[in-house]
Amino acid sequence: MSTLNVETMTSLATLADKQACMELVARTARAIDRCDEKLLKEQFHADAHDDHGSFRGSIDEFVTWVMPVLHSMERTQHFIGQILIEVDGDSASGESYFIASHALTHNGEQQQMIAAGRYLDKFERRDCVWKISSRHAVYDWNSNVPCTDAWDRASPGDMVFGKRGDADASYDHFGG
């Protein structure tokens, strides 16, 4: 049986730290798309700051601002692409690419608004728990097009469609 050397153990600990930060990014996207206020707040330290350009403030103020915006849309989906995390002790910096699709009504027309950019996150480990301490959304491009969704959501048959809140199938899948 071989023993792990200090360098290998440090590398494994760094990988675990990076994974914890990446999961915060993924759970934040899930919370936004499911309009899950509680889950969203759980990803951030209580004194965290958010800068979305049109909004700048505390995480509590962000949640108060973003939930009505999200509820004004029929659905959203945030796709998280490549993620770069650099860990430095109990702090980390991250850049996560996103493409966010928003189904909404604009001037009486069904629209699909797509925004793409990057989340520049600061993470901190406090009391052995990683959370986001700061988020800055940087926008690279967007597109607004008529909605082409042709699925019959009123009579889905065997199809299961995503839902807001804990009625979504993922909540049962993960056990709550």
C-alpha cells in the first residue's frame, strides 16, 4: 500500500475546493431557473454583494429585486459553460461562462431573450463552508427573437416540462 505524499494531498484538497465552488455556481443557476429564493440565498454568504449592472447591492436586496423579474417571465434556463476557479487558501476567484435563455412577453409578443456573458465570482470558505461572497455579471452579447416554442404545454401527454419551484421534477429526483 502506498501512502499519499503531501503534494498529492494538497492537489486533492485543491480539487475538492474547486468542485465545491463549481457546485455553488451550478446551484445558483438552478435556484434562479426554479425561482427558489431559499436555495438562492443558501449559495451566498449573508454579507455577499451582487453586481448585475442594472442592479448592485446585497444578496438580500438582489433576491428581492430578481424574483419579481423572474416571475415576469414564463421560464428561464441558465446554461453554465467553462468554469475557471483559482483557489488561494480560504478564498477563490472564478469565471463562469453562461448563456441564459428567457421566455417572456414583450409588447404582447412571445419573445426569447438570450443573454450571454460571464459571472466573475469571489468565493470564501468560512467555518469550513464555501459560499459566494461577491458576484459580478459581465455581459458579452444578447439576442431577442420571436419565440418558436411549439410544444403543447397545456396537454403534455408523456412529456414532463420544467416548472418553477419545488413542483419541478428535479426536487423529487434529489429528494427534496
